[in-house]
Amino acid sequence: MDFRAQSVADLADDVRARRVAARELVQHALDRIEALDGDINAFTALDGEAALAAARAVDDRIAKGDDVGPLAGIPLAVKDLEDASGFVTSKGSAAFAGTPPVHHDSELVSRLKAAGCIVVGKTNTPELGWKADTDNPTFGATRNPFALDRSPGGSSGGSAAALAAGMVPLATGSDGGGSIRIPAALCGLPGFKPSLGRVPTGGAHAPDWHHLSTRGVMARRLADTVLALDAVIGPDQSDLRSLPMPEPSWLGALEAAHLPRKVAWSPTLGYATVDAEVRRVCEAAVARLVDLGTEVVEVDTVFPEDPVWPWIQLTAAYNLRTLDAFRDTEVWEQLDPGLVLTLEIAQGLSAVDLVRAEDRCHELNLRLVELFHDVRLLVTPVVAGRTPASGQWGTIDGEVQGNWVRFTYPFNLTRSPAGTVCAGLADDGMPVGLQLVGPQHGDLVVLRAMAALDNALAVDAVPAAYPISG
């Protein structure tokens, strides 16, 4: 058995047909985690006993002839920014790591469990998901399975690393500035950020990052990601941003995988400096689009300037709201120093500043509306720099760059659907991702193109450091 060699659909079929027991899948996941996570540090918490009990319940239901769902018996890792019953939701922070376990699931986790998934543990994240490197003072750094000295990206880096190393076949993620797409790209995985509102983010408390963060699922294969998304998309009455249920099945989009007639390729978006090797790998993938019959129009400027400032203003304000009660306590001294700097920015913002940041979101989207009058998709790199060493910034042409992730957050500001496929490997053996961005609510456009390009590129990106075993 190997979670890297078998699809989620095949594993679930085997469980439903009783060729393999759900408890065998869960035990295999627990064994892989025990064997590998000492090096990778993808997990912040495990509950093997509860997971095996839940697996036995699935097996018992199958023996009785019950329908247990399309994800029957699939071990699931949950990013530690969202609730899973029986686990502490630490948010990667000393502010919450000592709180009691919650007794409820997020709506996303609830829907995945209803589809047959079994939660095995929580995965690491930077504090409150604030940066693109998964480390924090409470749980330490998560390592990239391709090279243990490198970062897996963030903020869903724990989930991405667990998937790349074959510890679990499915994990949750969230993306408020690239937090699914960046770690997926750095760990050789497909990654998809649905349109804001496709996956519900309601519940008993307001979303952490109201207008920016989209929850989602991550897997080693796009088909596995979409299979899980099909089980969770749809409106929720407690989510003010939730969208109506789309009519076509998203999994069906993969059966109709095709590339658009015309796309825009923007290697810099108009403001970013890109590492030469990252650009080379991405341009080779774009050339493959041309080979497959797609007209590629190079667009020098999509946005006239880097929209990082409105993104920082919004996320800093969201995080200050979450941590403000700890401002005059010893917890404040235990926070990530970089996070504290952003909180200090937020303390100087006015209500008008935040409204103007929201205005900027509107203006950025108008530029995309104009672009999508002529093309069906926008294609860019996922990151501007090389995969950084853990705890450090990325490099562009050998120079350390503070902002090496300049291509993802604009499309959180615009709420656009966006995904990444593995374009190839750089000369240092690390994966490079190519980003596909669609028009408002054009999730299926992105998924069809991702599937077609992923099939055409067929990059074999398996971490050599972790041979298949068990």
C-alpha cells in the first residue's frame, strides 16, 4: 500500500468493496507518520486511537451495507487553522496552543467526515497563517520532503509536506494569500484555490480573514482534489459569502479537460522580478501550451504596481482582531517577531484605510475583467524566487529577496479562482509551479485547463528522499 501510488478514488473503492479495511488505511497513515514525521514535522497533533475507532465504525457500516460516502475510509489531515473535534485549534500560536480541544468540526471538516474521511491529526502552519514559510515558535519548522533543509512554503505547508511524503492521501488547506498554491508548488503538488464562497467558511465564529481566505482540500493528484471538493462545495447558511451550488459536477470537468483557445502569459504581472531558473521552467510549460494549440499572448503589465500593501493592511487588521486580547500579556512576547511587526502596522490603520484597501480589491478586479474580455485564462509563475531554506527568504538570481511570493495574493484580493500545476523541476531538483487564474466564478475553466496541462506535462515529482515502503 502506498498513498503516493494509489488515487483517493481507488483507495475509497477498495474500502467500500471490502478489499481493504478503513482501519488498515488509517494504521498505514499512522505508521508512515511515525516513521517520517520526526524529520519533516508536518503534524502538530495526532489521535491514533480516535482515528482507528472511527475507522472501525466505517468498516462496520460497510459490513451492514450502508453507504459511507465517496471518500470512504480516507485518512485526513486537518490544517491547524480550523476546527476538528477532539483537537486543539492552536493556529500555530502560543496564544491558542494551551486552549482546550474543541468539540465541533468546521463545516469543511464536517462535510469531509460525512463523505467518509477519518481525521488522523492536525498539520503545522505559521502563526495565524501570516507568512509563506511554515514555522512558528510553538511547533517549530516543517521541512520539505524534497530537501529537508528547504521550506515547504506556507501557510498550508504542514498539509503539503504530509502529502508529498505519502503520510496521508488527503488534507485540508486554506488560501488567503497563496497558502494552498505556494506550498503545493514547492512540494510538487497540484493546488487549487476555489472562488471565495465555494467552500463554506461559516460556523460559530466569523472567518479569520473575512474577504481573502478560501478553504480547500489538497492531494497528490488533481482528480483526488476535485473528488473531495465535489463533496464539500455548496452554500451554508452561516457563511455570508457562500455561493450557490454549481450545476455541473466538478469531477466531470476533468473528463472534459481541455485548454482554452487563448490565454495570457504574464511572467512578471508588471512589477515582479523573477528568478531566471523559475522563469525558464515556467516558459517551457507555456511553450507546451502552444504545442497543444493554445494561442498564448504575452502581457507585460496586468497590474501597474504590486498590490501587496492593501493585502498587508487587511491581513494585519484581521490578525490584530484575533490577537488583540493578548496585547498586554506575556503571550505577546511569544509571538513570531515578524507577525508582531504586522500587528504594529494594523494598530496605526484607520477605518478609512481599510475601506480604501477594499476599494483596491475592486479596482484590481476591474483590470482582470478587461483582460478576460480577450483571453480565457491568465498564466503566471506561482512564486518569483527559488525554494528557500527553512526559516529564510527566497532568492532571485542568487540575491535574497524579502518578497519572493509576489504572484498569488493579488488573486485573493480579487477573489479569483486560481490553481497551480507542477511545471517541472529546477536545476536544484526542487519543483516549480505554474499558476492558472480564471475569471470571476470560473472555477471549472481553471480546473479543465489544469487537468489538460497536468496531463500534458506529466511531471514525475516524487521526493527521492522518501522511498516507498509498507
